[in-house]
Amino acid sequence: MAPSGGTMIGMSRTVARDVTRGWEFLRIGYASGTLTYIAQPSGQAETTFTASVVTDTIVSFDNPAHDFPQRIVYHRITPDSVVARISAVRNGQTQAMEIPMARGRCAG
């Protein structure tokens, strides 16, 4: 959703073979003057990530105490597309996944 009232709210849903496999509610806003990203996947407890980089094209949120992900980075590619990269270091190895996204029409 567009920013309003100091927050952005989003959600996602993963469907495979006509069955919902997962969902997530997201909030980006300010807590105690710090930009935060709060994720609540599939009914689990909320996890808060704190902004570490904010530029015109990149925003990075970190929570090194979390299992996966520990870092969430959004990189704007065009005015209508971004790539999200989620990553964590486990046993000295970085594990990561990139998710390309493009603006689409809302289904009504």
C-alpha cells in the first residue's frame, strides 16, 4: 500500500496447485525515530529489522540475531521494478535468495 500515516503495509501469498502454502504481513515505518521493517510470516511472531542503508535506490534492513533472513535489501531497478534480496550467514556461509518484482495491476 502507498505510504500513509507514517507506515507502508504490504502482504504476500504463496499458492501452489491452488493451495495457499504461506503468507506474510509486512510493515515499514518508524519506531523510536528509526526506520524499521516488521515481518509476520504465516501467523508466526513478528520479527523486526532495522534500516542500515537508505538511499534513492537501495534500502537495507538488518536483524543479525534472526535465523533467516538476517538482512533484507530492496534495490530499485526501474520506477516500476525492484529486486528484493534476503540473506543470512549460517556456519560461515552466506545463503541468499533474490526475488524480482514488478508493478502490476490489482485483480479485482
